[in-house]
Amino acid sequence: MPTDRIIQIGTGEKIKTLDTVAYILKKLMEMEADRTIFILGIGGGIVCDVAGFVASIYLRGVRFGFVSTTLLSQVDASVGGKNGVNFEGYKNMVGVFNQPDFIICDPVFLKTLPEKELQNGCAEIVKHAAIADPDLFTYLETHYKEILQLERDVIEKVVYESVKIKSEVVNRDEKEKGERRRLNFGHTIGHAIEKVTGSAHGEAISVGMCAAAKISEKRGLLLDEDRARIERILGNLKLPVQISADRERLLDAMTRDKKREGDRIHFVLLNGIGNAVVEEILIKELEAILMD
Ligand SMILES: NC(=O)c1ccc[n+]([C@@H]2O[C@H](COP(=O)([O-])OP(=O)(O)OC[C@H]3O[C@@H](n4cnc5c(N)ncnc54)[C@H](O)[C@@H]3O)[C@@H](O)[C@H]2O)c1
């Protein structure tokens, strides 16, 4: 590809803004790009989210696709049609639902990925297995070493199965009116942990999943041994199962979550491994568990 057709952006959430979108739109205009162009986002979740958004609004929409280069974007961010940017300090406040023509997920890209980034993807893979696929969960339990060593066949399988789970959920509920909420397993508490402690996404979600599993057990939905399996696989994938954080601040961050409705919150629980259910839970119940 001629280098004057490549637009580079920086890294980090700070770059995922409308300013970056404006910068790219300007570059496209300078290139005199018309409706026949194809925008290819090559990078992690940030590049995919921004590229998909630009492609959705430039000239009222042009075709686009992704080459996902992080594990998290391969199993999660590039799948599902959500594109957008952060705004006024809030994540993903501005955006559109729009599906790319294709997504390429090649394990070869993952070889240069820092361990933290790999962990972010692993947490989402465990989430997909926990909410929808007990067989994948068992596979993760028996193949976690190969995953950490990035063995091609194993990585290919877990990425493929993960994408399948996410796309099946999205196909049934693209605009997140119901079933898509199941994908938030571990994320209500996880997002609060991320905000309060500044932990990496994967670490926060990992602890969030353990807490959600604990609540599921307390509600009689999940066996003690299955909760322990969740903690074990996360630990084996080098993810934390607990974190020290100010409980009051966590609760505060959580109850400001957009999923709150009055004195209760929509919360994803596990009715056994491989079967997520969305239930309303009282903020008081959450408080009691967090303070436990
Ligand atoms: N649209 C969605 O449905 C959805 C879902 C989940 C997450 N997201 C978004 O995805 C973003 C996070 O994505 P991410 O975790 O991929 O982060 P990222 O895009 O910031 O990439 C992480 C880091 O890895 C680097 N990198 C990318 N590919 C690499 C490679 N092959 N080798 C070495 N380094 C590489 C990047 O430059 C960056 O520094 C967040 O903004 C989040 O909101 C979107």
C-alpha cells in the first residue's frame, strides 16, 4: 500500500477522541477519498473502534474492515459492531452500531504483545466460556499453558470459539436490549475496580468475575466447586482473583454505573458454568457482599 494512504494515530485511551476522528477525516479529505474507498483498521481495540467510527460517518458511511492485532480486539473489541470514541472523560460515549465487512484475526500478531495485553484478552476468553460454553471452559482448564505459550492451534481454537460466542449473542441482540447484557459478566464490578484502582482492564474484569461468581453462589445458582474452578482458571492464566481497593469507593463507582435502576442494578450472574443470567440485584445486597 502506498505510504501516503496510511494514517497513523497514537496509542492509549487519550487518543480515542473526537479530535483524532477529526484528524483522520481531514486526512481523508486531503487524499480526496471518495465513497469507493475502503478503510482498513490495523491495530488493537482502539484502532478498530476509531476506524469503524470514521468509516461510519465519512461521506455518510464507507466500507471498512479490521486486522485485529491484540488478543482483546480479536476476541472482543472488533466483534459486535460497536464503534466509537470517548468523550468528556467518559468511555465510548459517542459512537454507532455498524458491522465491518470482515475481521482478520491472525495469531502471528500476538507474538509481540506484552503480557498485560495478553491477559486482557485471556480475561474476555474466560468470560465467554463462563457465560456460554462449558466445553470451552473445560478446554481452557486443560490448555492454559499452551495459551500462555501462544501455541498456534490452541490460540486459533480459543479465538475462534470466543468470536463465535460473541457474534451469536450479538446476532440475537445487536443493540443491547437484553441478551447482549450477558457479555457484561464481571464488568459491573470490573469497571468500578478499573476506575478506582487504575488496574488493567483484564485484571479488573478477572476480579469482577470472581465477585460475580461469589454472588451467584450466595444466590444458590453456582456450586462452590464451580466458583473455585473460575478462580483457578483465572489464576492459572496469571490473572488476579482479588484486589485491595476502597470498598466504599468501589460501591460508589458501581452505583453510578449506567445499568443502575433506582435501588437495584442489572447484574450478570452464572446459573452454572456456561449459562449466564441477568438479574436485578439490590444495591444493599451488593454492598453486603462487597463489605464481606
Ligand atoms: N467495540 C467493542 O465492542 C469493544 C469491546 C471491548 C473493548 N473495546 C475497546 O477496545 C479498547 C482496548 O483494546 P486493546 O486492549 O486492544 O487496547 P489497545 O488498542 O490500546 O492496544 C493495546 C496496546 O497494544 C499495542 N499493540 C497492538 N497490537 C500489538 C501487537 N501485535 N504487538 C505489540 N503491541 C501491540 C497498542 O499499540 C497498544 O499500546 C478500549 O478502548 C475498549 O473500549 C471495544
